[in-house]
Amino acid sequence: MIENVIIIGGGPAGLSAAIYLARANLSPLLFAGSPPGGQLTLTSEVENYPGFESILGSDLIEKMRKQAKKFGTRIMDENVLKVDFSKKPFEIMGSIPKFFDGKQQTAKNLASSPITSKSIIIATGAKALWLNLPSETRLRGHGVSACATCDGFFFRDKVVAVVGGGDTALEEALTLTKFAKKVYIIHRRDFFRASKIMQERVLKNEKIEVIWNSAVEEILGETRVEGLKVKSQKSKVKSESQNLKVEGVFVAIGHKPDTDLFKNKIELDDKGYIVTVERLTFEKLKIKNLDLIKNFKLKIKNYRSETSIPGVFAAGDCVDHIYQQAATAVGMGVAAALDVEHYLEILEAR
């Protein structure tokens, strides 16, 4: 049996695509990953998703999953291990689930042969880079965050810290000044890597104080963030530690898209984000010197969410390196689903 469409990724982008495709009677097969759900399942309270004044990230994902299943999506909470986009139909190799659609599976009856599909949607998302401190992991969702847009509201009139020195970190700090009474930026160097205009805005803001040549050694607090232990390098041979009293910590040292599986399979940018038709079009409009992107193999085509391989589409944070919000991921997932629906209609008409 050749599938109409396989969706790789069980976060907001993948699930919203599944809902639309299932309602179009295309019976999508979705590999949700293990564990499933993406970054949203790590978010405690969500207050900026339309239609919900407040909802747990895991509950929001569960509602999407139930809706997708209701319309006929088949969901496998397993990882995709290998893809072959060099021939059609496309081939997907996934880890073998113990249970699928309520029935126990075995290696024998599920087999190890690849699953074939006429089209693919990649919605594998991206992961925030963390400091890899045990205290950071313990307090994630209890004062530790990687998204000021998502969680800044919870820190109204409080003192918070941002860790990082790039554009993302400075944008996070400026966003937090709308809520917090004071924002520390902790940066390991004595200069920012961010754009000049962002640096000027930050350094002129009275709410922001920069702690240069410093790194976070420990996040203090048992059940919620109560402070930071910060090590500052005073000279080449001298350093000292201080405790900083804060109630929130925003780690802004970057994101890594989950696209390693697709290296040398489809077009990726230098950071690993998937290049779609829409992304390439925007870059061509934005960059006057077209030589900067002349090496991209992707050509302008009819489907905005299509990748460099016709029939392979992408949506969500594995494409979006700018907004990285659940709501924008949902919109991208819907667009990819509509593109796939149209693609399959034309394919069947040939």
C-alpha cells in the first residue's frame, strides 16, 4: 500500500496538517516521535494561543491529537530513522512500535520494509539550546524559559535574567522590559554579537543591566527560580562568583532544528533549517546581492511550503527561524496540508 501522505513530527505543525488532510479524506500517517509532542509538551502554562486563556502545553497537544485521530489520522509515537527522497514513491523507515491502532505489533507482522508515500510533510521542529545544568532542567517551566514572548507576561514587575549575547538574547531582553522591572543580560564575552541597532536599543534601556564576561554556574531555588550563581572573569587569572537575586531566567543561546535526518536529502541552510519555496522567495526579495543564495538548488514553484524535492513539504520550527511560536507553526502546518492536497490532485489527474 502506498500512503497518500506521511507527516514526520507530532507538534503543532504536524498535527494541524494532519487535521486538514484527514478531513480531506487523505488518511494521513503521522510519525509523532518518541516521546511525542515537541517543545510544547515542555511548556507549562500557555496563555497566548488563540481560543485558550490558559492551558498546559501538554493538554493543548493532546487536544490536537484527539482532533486529528477523530477525522482519521493514524498516529505512530515512533521516530523516523531513515528517508529516501531519491525515488517516487518516497520511502520512510521508522522504528517499530509495540502498539499501533490499539493492536499489539511484532517485528514479523509490521516488518522492517520501508513505508512508501506519494508525498511527505516534514514538521520535526527545533530544540532550544540549554546550559545543561541539572538545576536548569529541574526548574524548567518554574522560572526557567527559552521564550520571552511566551512567558514574559508571568514576570510582571519582577527581576529576571537573560543568558546570551546575540540578536535573540537582546530581543528577549527588550521584550521582557515590557513586563519586568529589571532585566539582567549575562554574557560570556565583553562585546555583543548582535546587530548594532539591537545593541543600541539594549544599552540605552534603563531597565537593562549587562553583566559582561560572565557565565551562569547554577540556578538557585528548589521549586522555583530564586536566584543565579554567576561566575565573572575579572582578568585572565582572576574570577569571582556572585549570587544574583532573580525570579526568572531566559536562556537565549540559540535553537537547533531537528533536521539531521534530512542532510543531503533536501536543501538546508547553514544552520540546518529547511529551505522552502516561501523562504527562498523572501530571501531573494530581501537580499539585493543574489550571489549570496545562487548556490541554492531550490527553484520558485507553485507550492510555498515545498522543499527542493517536489512532493516533499515542510512546516513549523524546522523551517521558521524567526517567530518559533505554536500559533505560527499551526498556520504553516495548515498551509503545507493545503499544498499537499493540491499536489495530490494534480498528481492523480496525470
